[in-house]
Amino acid sequence: MEVIKSAARMQAVARKCRAEGRTIGLIPTAGHLHEGHLSLIRRAHELAEVVVVSIAPPALGAEEKPGEERKEGGEKRVRYLSDDVEVLSPLGVQYVFAPERVELFNEGTRTEVVVRGLSERFYGATHPEHYVRLATYLVILFNVVHPHFVIFGWKDAQQVAIVRRMVQDLHVDVEVVVCPIVREADGLAVAPENDRLTERERQMARVLPQALEKAQVLVAAGERNTANILRAMREIIEAHPAIRIEYLAIVDSETLEPIPLLGERPALVMLAALIGKVRLSDNVLLNV
């Protein structure tokens, strides 16, 4: 396994793989790898001959310019990267692409990718630059790695919708593959945030997947009015006053537009909540 930090080196590797007729599968990550990421790697091995795991540089904040990195942040990145490489070593991943920001975002960069109508919703409503930075980063990443397949998990359903639309609108030559959410024994979606929950908060957090399961049960019983489904879900969650719902909605899985009545198009329940200082998000596709 080779750890690549240079965009030029990664492009050269990708060109060589393609020239040899080998397919490339890319798993974009932000590091801090967990079982959810490992499930994506297993899927990538099924699809492609060469597996690349990318570890994103720290997000570009408004207060920082490309190339500026505080010492503490740099030390943390080295430590986390070392941990992630240790996790990846036995998994048959050929390349880890872990560039610093200056490798991807030149000083003076003015180009952004904005997927309008999707980036401003839900998490993007309170963090308007998040999905703009993400979409811009992913376009750069696709241009550097040139993957045949890019593999995401359903954990961030908004990201999935944005990437699918971006790939379609910009005619990006890559197939977007989406894998199921990996859950822990108590039903929580696997995520680094789970480790920050106290034992009491963890017990409360279990109501989130229970609320999603309630939605599925109601749909299986014939309920099609989303207001009724959402009301039943809220009752489960709000039985715990310490849980603050950030958003709870049933939307079209492609457009993220609210759906009043379930029909033939895939519907998605999107949920995010704060438990103490920990933000948890989850979702489920409803099968009608």
C-alpha cells in the first residue's frame, strides 16, 4: 500500500492504471475510519481492481487560507493519518491519497461548485459553505484520481443526492455507488460521534433508529400520509426532552423536496438531533 500526498503522483498512478486497463474504485473519506468505511472498501474490491481511499485535508475555513495550517492541527492530522493507515494496511487497499490542502486548492483559487437546490437544505441551511466546499473538493478529487467507481454510504443522504446530481449535471465519467448504513448492535448508525456520547446519552440516542423503524412499520401497514408518520416519529423522540431535533423530514431521495403523500418515487426520512453536545444524523429509505 502506498500513501500518496502529491496530486501529481496520484494523477500519474491513475493514468497508468487506466492505460493498463485496470478499473479504479475510490472511497472518499474525512479520515477517522470506522466499520462503515470498511464496508465501502469491501464493496470497492467487488467492483474494481485498484482501490483508492482518499483522506480529505481539513476543511477550508473562512478564517484560513490554503497553505495556512496551525501547528496543532498539523500534528493531529499526522496522528490521525497514522491511525487510518494502520487500519487500512491489511485490507488490500493499493493507494491512500492524503494530500495537504495546498496540493488541491491553489492560493487564489476562485472556482466553486454549487449544486443549487440541494446544498442549501438541512445541514446546509445552517452551514451554507459545507456542501459547496465538499462538491468543489470532490470534483478536484475525481479529476486527480480518475475513478471508474466512487463509493459512498447512505449515512449522509444529502451528500449522496448532491454527488449524484453533480455527476449528472457536469457529465462526470464516474459511476456513483451507494452502500447501506452500517449499524451498531443497538441500532445506532456507525459514526465517530457515537464515542462522544455518555452512557446516559447513548441510551437516549437509541430512540433515533427506533423512530426510523416506526416510520417503516407505519408504511408497511399502509400509511401514506407523511404528516402522520412524522407525528408518530416526533412522539417517540420528544418523549426524551433532552433530545433536540434539528430536522425531521420525509423527502424525495433525489430532489430532497418534502413529500406530502408517499407514492412511486423513493422517499427518504432524514433525521438529525442534538444529544448533549453531540450531533447525530440518520436516515432510512421507505419502501412503498
